[in-house]
Amino acid sequence: MNKLSIEINNKSFPEISGKAAFTTIKNLHFDVDNNEFVCIVGPSGCGKTTLLNIIAGLDEQYAGSIKADGTDNGIKTSYVFQTPRLLPWRTVLENIQLANENEDTPVTKIEELLHNLGLEKNLNSYPHHLSLGMQRRVALARAFCVQSDILLMDEPFVSLDQPTARKARTLLLELWQAKQRSVLFVTHDLNEAIEMADKILFLSESPSSVIDEIRVNAPRAERTPDMVATFKGQLKNTRQHLAHLI
């Protein structure tokens, strides 16, 4: 896949049990280039998770199109949700193998990936034996074991403490650089987006659309806390329409 083009002209939820119909996305268009790391930032409730579900094919009730290289023949996605979603009755290895049941990934490959994530001793552990941070790393391993055109990530580090989240971001970038694919990463944390992204998309309040697109051109090795703070300051001075998101 060289380019993914997303055009969502309308996504609405119908009236249910007296709750009024609601339009969450309207005229939202953007592209994701091959191996591009794109972060999405927007206010709570603007439809970020709904957007990922549409791209993943989990929600087909919308007006628009999702095209890879100009065709709508479907794309292969892998998905890291807000919660790890590990089956409690399966081991770490079994959870990963379940997601790869159609690809027969060798155990040695899974072991290598878990080693890179610091989980080499937990191959046969059950989820309740793992901390939340470790469970999230297993979810990362599961997603990267799936062969996909794009990796969808929905605030995967939202409930982690800062040191653990920082380590998780570092591990994610290392995995992505080793096994590159396009990434669409939803976050409420602009610092996190600046640290990780090639490009940041800012969404409006519902019905959401893209109100700005910012490229982060600095090498990731140079994205120190001071650099991130300076970048945010520049956005505040030059993008007044983003003030509520900065």
C-alpha cells in the first residue's frame, strides 16, 4: 500500500430509545502515506474511536469510502484498543497465536518479539499475572505479529503512569522502525503526538472534520521535552484555531 485515502462524508447514529439521532463525523478527509506515522488529536467525544472502527471495517454504516491506492478492495488492519483485550483463559503465547491463526507465525518469531518488549519470561503467563503495562506490551506484540497495511491504535497508553508510558512509546517506535507499516494513532496528549508522529491531524468537535494538519519534521532522536515544549509554543502562536486543543 502506497497511500490510504479516507473520506467520511457522514457518520450518524440513529435515534435509540428516545435518544436523539447524532452526527459524529461530517466531511472528514485525509490521506496516510506508506509507512507514515500519523497521530490524531481532538476533543473528547468527537468520534476518534468511531473513525478507527470505520477504517478497521468494524463499522460499515457510514457515507464515504476507504481506499488503498485508489481502490476499495479492502485493506489489512491490525488494531490496538484502549484496553489490552487479552483473553484471560489463554496464555500470552496463545493470545498472540489466536490473532494470527490464519498466518501460522512461528513461535520463534513471537519469542523474538516478546524478547524485544522485555516479556521473554512471560510467554506462558496468563493476563492476570501481568501488570497493565505488561498487558499493553502484549497487545503491541499481538498487533505487530499480524501482517497488515496499517496499524490502528486507540489511546493505547492512556492509563499508564508517565515513566511506563514513555517506555511504551519508545518500544512502539523501535518496533515500528523494525517492522514498518502505516500507523494511525489516536491520543489526547499533544506531547505524545509531537514526540511520535510524522504528521498530526487535529479534529474539530462533533460533527468532526480535519481542521489542521501539522508535520513534525525533527528527527525523533531530537524530540526532547524542551523541543516538544518549543513546538507547542509555536503552535499556540501560529494556530489560534487550535488553542482549545493545545
